[in-house]
Amino acid sequence: MKINSKIYIAGHTGLVGSALVKYLTNKGFTNLILRTHEQLDLLNQQDTELFFKTEKPEYVFLAAAKVGGIMANMEFRADFIYENLQIQNNIIHNSYLHDVKKLLFLGSSCIYPKFAKQPLSEDSLLTSSLEYSNEPYAIAKIAGIKMCESYNIQYNTDYISVMPTNLYGPGDNYDLQSSHVLPALIRKFQEAKENDFSTVTVWGSGSPRREFLFSEDMAEACVFIMKNVSTKDIEKINGSKNYHLNIGYESDISIKDLSYKIKDIVGFNGDIIFDSSKPDGTPVKKLDNSKLVSLGWSHSTKLENGIRISLADFLKNRDLTL
């Protein structure tokens, strides 16, 4: 992938997509192809095909997806499976039809079974049942992984899937009904501080453990893989034709400890109440990041620093994001 290569970032306004735009721009890449949802509806097969035929991108980062937290995944199950399948099908198939040199598909750590051995390794995919709360989203992402794998085998394409852990960072979604846990906690504690609340209620028992990767580290990892890693490399280290790689933070934290960490960073002086009547989700979800590390990449942003950057971004842009 060269500085002047035609690079399409699908979902460039999202958390990872915007981080990719920032990273590539800072590195001097000059030929980024970007389309908003209003400019290109990736659910529409004909529109997507016309876009690829006209623009002829050489490299594709497939970061477009319908995403959300546990509440959104439970309430909009049909939307999550339908929209994600449509987006993936349209982009992956048209990448093949129009000779894209390389594609990077962004999956999710929720593809792995609910009670798989921790940390989650790439070979635990499809070994047992999924967490029910986000099963439709996970099944859509698994279909994307297997679609990339199948095109690689049948058509000799170079399509790699990456499985990020929980992501956060500038441009995140802070809506309390649809956001992920970390940005939701930033908003809750900041608003509680401003309104002099005595308590903040956090969903669940606080016992589940999660790892969190800063979005700009994720962008760096994606570009590293696009530039330096091929399907042949992944086949060699995986020992199979599973062309997917985990992208993790390498350490995890309980939701309880995360809540207290964000409370301290925000400067909220009240108490935290953990509402055990609300769902916890998967008890532990930590990725085995060793294969990507062996290829030469690891994260650089510490959790505390990432939270501080995210808090500053929330305060700066909340009129636009809420």
C-alpha cells in the first residue's frame, strides 16, 4: 500500500473509520476515498456496485457496521443481523468483482463462544455457543469472516479479518441507550459531577472483565496489517485457513474497577451503585493477542491516558455527539 494508493475506508465517520482517516492522513496518504451514508447507502447492492465500478479502489478497510451496546443489541436484533450482512456482502463481493488488491474486514471479539477458554484464541471460533444478548451481531460478523476466507480459497484474494477487543476513543458514541460501557461511564460520571449527584448507577454486578483498546491504536494496527501481513502469513501462524487475527490490549479490567478508574479521572466525589438486576453479558472476554505481537505490533496507549483523551473529546464535542 503506497502513499498514493486509492484507499476506500467504509464507515469513515465511525470510531475506527475516523481514527483510520486521521492516522493515514498524518502518515501522508493522499488518495483516501470517503463516502457518508447520505452519499452512498452500503445496504443498496446497485449503488455499492456502481461506486466500486466508478472509483476502483485498490485497498479497502471495511469498518462500516451497525454497532451498539448490550441494550441496543438486545432490542434491535433483526436490524443488527440484516444491516451488517448486507454491508459485508456488498463490499466484499464488489471488492472481488472490481479487483481490489487487499481488503481488511473489521469483526468483533463477540464472535467467540461465551464460555470459550480465556484468553480467546483465534482457533476457538465456532467451538460452542455464543452470548445470546449479541448473537445476531456476532453471527453477521462470523459470516463476514467466513466470506473473506471463502473468497481467499476460491478466488485467491487477499482478504484479512481482524477481531478487535472493546474499542473507545475520540468520536465515540455517548448515547446512554446505545453506547458501549466505557463511553457511557464517561458521560454518566461527568454529568453526575456537573449536577452534583450523590450516586451513579452502573449496569450489572461489576464483576465481568473486559479489555479496552484505544481507537487510534486500532487504526495503527489495521494499517500495519494492511501493509505488512498477507493471508499466507496468517495461514502459516494459524496453522489453518482461518484468515483472522485478534487485536487486543493484552490486559483486562473488571467493570467495577473501570468504573472507579473513570470516577477518579472525571473527579466525581459521590458513590457508585451496581445494579445487579441488569445483565452482565459474558463473564470474561479477553483476547489472545500473541499472534499479532509475533508479527511485530502491540498497543502503545495506556488505558488511563486513553480515558483522559476520550473525556477531553467528550467535553469538547458533546453538543455535536449528544
